[in-house]
Amino acid sequence: MKTLEDSLYLQRLYDFYGKLLTKKQQGYFEAYYFNDFSITEIAENHHISRNAVFDQLKRVEQKLEEHENTLNLYHTYQKREGLLDKMLKSDDIEEIKTLIHKVKEIE
């Protein structure tokens, strides 16, 4: 069973890479992770076996992680957001300049 943290991570990866999946894969993922359908409900709605839904969800999870391992878009986004948050909290101009340079290095 996935933890809430695992589910949120996969949902964020989907935000970045969901369009790279097939329409069916998108449908299964969205039903399970966004609409809170059970595997049984998805199987009944698509007239396939529970095992087929389970296998498709596993494949989708693997694909999302493969895309992240290759492209690192989510990881880069997290780094950039962390630096921007530090900038917003800082009153020190020199620190802000340093953080801006770090953001530029990420790109």
C-alpha cells in the first residue's frame, strides 16, 4: 500500500509527465490517484480485470519515475522553489543576489 507521501510524489510527477502517457494510462491514473476510485471500480468501469488495472498502474508509476530519472524536471522545480522561498524570506540583498545566481545555475 502506498503512503500519502508516495501518492503525492506520483501525482506531482504526473503533473510534469502525464501527457507522455497514453490516454488509457492517464485515465487509470487519474481515476485512482485523483478521483479516489478503487482498482475494482476502475476495472468495472473499463470492463477489464482488476489485475489488468493493477498492472497498468504499476507500469504508469514506473514510466513516471523513468521520465523523472531522465529529465529531472520535478527535482529541478523543487530546487528552484526552495531557493525562491529563501529569497522571499530574506532581507539581505547580498544573500538574495547569491540565491539568484544559484537559481540561474539550475537552469
